[in-house]
Amino acid sequence: MSPRPATGDRFASFGEFYPFYIHEHSNRTCRRIHVIGSGLVLVALAAAVLSRNPWWLLAMPVIGYGFAWIGHFFFEKNQPATFKYPLWSLMGDWRMFFETLTGRRRF
């Protein structure tokens, strides 16, 4: 069963939201696709800085959301949390990414 908000249909804090976020990413392939997409977003950021080409900045959300949405629609078979919780979902993406990189969450 998915963790639900304590107050109506909204979470009171990111700490309350994050277990819901992780539950919405229980499919290993979906999580892997998210992590790869987040890594590629950082590559696009580096490309923008190094090449001084702002088009790479426009590619960042396309890459990040593209990978995430493929993971949700084809593997997790749920609606991305970003549709309802855009900021906390973005924060959750990066927390999950860094937890994976540091070995605190399995790839």
C-alpha cells in the first residue's frame, strides 16, 4: 500500500513525501532509468558550461523528464509524482540519485 498524505491529498513536508516517492519507484528498471536520466542531465549541464552553448540547458528537462516518464509509463505503470508534486518530485529525484551513487540505495 502506498504511503498517503496526512492532510487531505497534500503532504505536509518533504520528509513525509519521500516514502511515497520511493514507493512510486518500486520497479527496479524505473529507478535505473531515473538514475541514468539524472546522470545525463548533469552531463548536459557540463556540456552547456564547457561549450557555452545554452541549447544544452534546454535539453536538460527533456532528458530528465523523458527518461523518468518512460520509466513510469512503461515499467512502473503509474503516473509520475511530478504531475501532482513537481518541486518535491524533483527533490526526490536528486535524493534518490545521490542515495544510489553513494550506495545507500540499490541500483
